[in-house]
Amino acid sequence: MVTEIIYTDSLVAITGDSILFKRYSLFERDRLVLFSDIKKIIVKPASIWNGKFRFHGTGDFHTWFPKDFQRYKRDKIFFAFIRNKWWRIGFTVENSTAVMKIFQEKGLIRDIV
């Protein structure tokens, strides 16, 4: 069953039940994560401490950032905590307001800092 895309940009594609992180892995493969696998999403302002200049990969072996060479220009950074995993995904989008609204409607956002 194919779910209709409700938001897409050069970094993510969001459907009714999942989010596709584009250029996720070291070899730029995409990664699909179902919303049912996401425990919560925390939204933080983009700052040096939250990964504003982390273009790809990890700096702490706890948070993985898909590739985004424009991350330093983004206003928000999202952190998706995956159920039953010790790691999380830190990601940005081109329209943070629209994506926050989608995640809030789905009950995924637990905290906005």
C-alpha cells in the first residue's frame, strides 16, 4: 500500500505513516522510519550545541545526522527518538513550521525547546 506524500523537500519525504530521510547513510542511501517506530520528537533551536554545523554523521555516537550542507542556515533541529534503540536521528527540514505542524497533529512532538 502506497501512502500519499504530505510533505517533501530535498531532505525528507513525509507520508501519513512514515518519514524518509534522504542521504542518510555514509553512502547516501535513504532511510525510511515508520511513525510507529518513533517514540518522540524533540525540537530545538539550531545552535552549535545542537548540531548546527554537523553536516553529516555523528559527533557523539548517540545522534546521527543525515547529510545537509545547509544545516547551519536552518532555524530548528529535530531529534527523533526511536523505540527500543539507544540512538536517535537529528535532522533538519526546509520548512520547519510545516513539519512541526504535521508532527504535532500526529502526537509525535513531546518537547519544543
